[in-house]
Amino acid sequence: MKQFTIRTTVLAILGLCLLVPGWSQGKGEQGEGGGAKGQAQPGTPAVPTAGKEEVAAYNKFVLLQKTADARQKITAGEAFLAAYPNSIYAGAVYGTLAPAYLGVNDVPKLIDAGTKALAADPNNVDVLPLMAWAIPRAVTASTPNAVQQLDMAVNYGKRAINLLSTMPKPAEIDDAMFAKVKNDKLAQCRSGMGTAYFKTGKYDDAVTELAQAVRLDSTPDPVDYYVLGVANQRTSHFTDAIAAFDKCAASPGQLQPTCKSLSAETKKTAANSLEQH
């Protein structure tokens, strides 16, 4: 899933306990293109509306994105923001920094950058799915305002899904690539929403969302299969739970032995329990 080169399995399974028993489009109050007035959109070269040095620095940052790795993007982005904290291009830079922070597994900074990017452009279809996905995995029972944070993630996911459903295909990519990128973003939204529902005990809703996530994702996340399996197990959908655990167990990584064990355990439970349909 996603365009990231790192899987954050440890982060993704952190705190899976109950808390209770790219692209921008659209127009709105923020002005043309959905961004806040006076804010440039991510990846858009600067036009001469700021000082020459600021324009040059931002254009250099944009060009760097084609070849830089995550740490280089972070270094360049943070340097730009330190030099021009009130720049009209700050929102666009934060939009680039958010996935870069995930690339180095710094989720607190990811969420902070994503929040600032969305303040500049609430319809940023690259950042919305990322926030919908990351927040539920960071929230634990000890997180202040945990339920509100999870509700916010669900709202981010729903907003992104609505935007993606009407997003036109950019001319520079073909139909197959467009479908893949869009489906991966939709999967990211569904994964985040499913995890949020799971953490608030809404297991049926979690199953609905996570089942869509693994179906849409070009490379399904073993964590999604794990959480889907547990949600199905807790709603007595044992056959579906076993199938999800087996998918998780077939993927190499930290969760593999856990999912093998849960699959075997669920098979024993299913032999002596009634299955819900």
C-alpha cells in the first residue's frame, strides 16, 4: 500500500486495544483549487509573488523532489520553513514533508505536517488519505482526546473518498496507472477508517472498511489482514477470520507467527461455536 518504501508494522499494531468497553481539487471558502488564500499548491513551481530569494528557494525545493530520498526532502523542507516560516508556499512544503516523515517512521511529525498542509489546502488528496491512515495507528488508550482523534481520521477518510470519486485523470498518466494510484489511496482511507472503528469497538464497521482496503490495495498490508481477522473473530465470523489470518500469515514479517497462531486458535473456536452470518 501507499507510495512509501517502508512498512511501519510496529507502529501499525501499536495500541490495537479498545478505547471504549498527490492531488488537490475542488473549490471552497479557501479559494481557487481548494487551498487557503495566498497558499501555493504542492509541487507547483513558484511564481514571482514573493521575494526573489524565497521564490528561488521554493523552486529549488520543488526540483529536488524528483531525485531526493525522504531524509533529503525533510532536510530541504525544514530548511525552507526555517528561513521562510510565513511563506505562501509553506502549505505545499508541509504537504511534501508529511509522507517524507512516514518514510523515516516519524509519525508525530507526519501528523503535525499533515495538519498544517490541510490547513492550507483542506482538499489535498495526497495528504487526506495519509492522515486517515496514520492517526488511528498512532492513537492509543492513553492518547488525549483519543476518540475525537479517531473521529477526525474517519472524517479525513470520508472527505478523501468523496474527492477521489470525482477526480479527473491527469493527462500525463495512463488509465492503468491512474486506477492503481487512486485505488491505493482509497485503500489507505479504508484501512485508516477500519482501524479507527476497530479501536472504538465498532467491529462490524471495521470489517466493512478493512475488507475493502485489502481488496483495493495493490500490495495489501499484513496489518490490515490482522485487524480484519480479529474484528471478524470478535463478531463470530470465524471463516472470514481464518481467511484473513491466513493471508497475514502468508506475508513475511513480525506478524507472521502471531497470525499463524490466531488462525489455529480460531479454527478450534469455530469447531465448538456458532458462526454468525
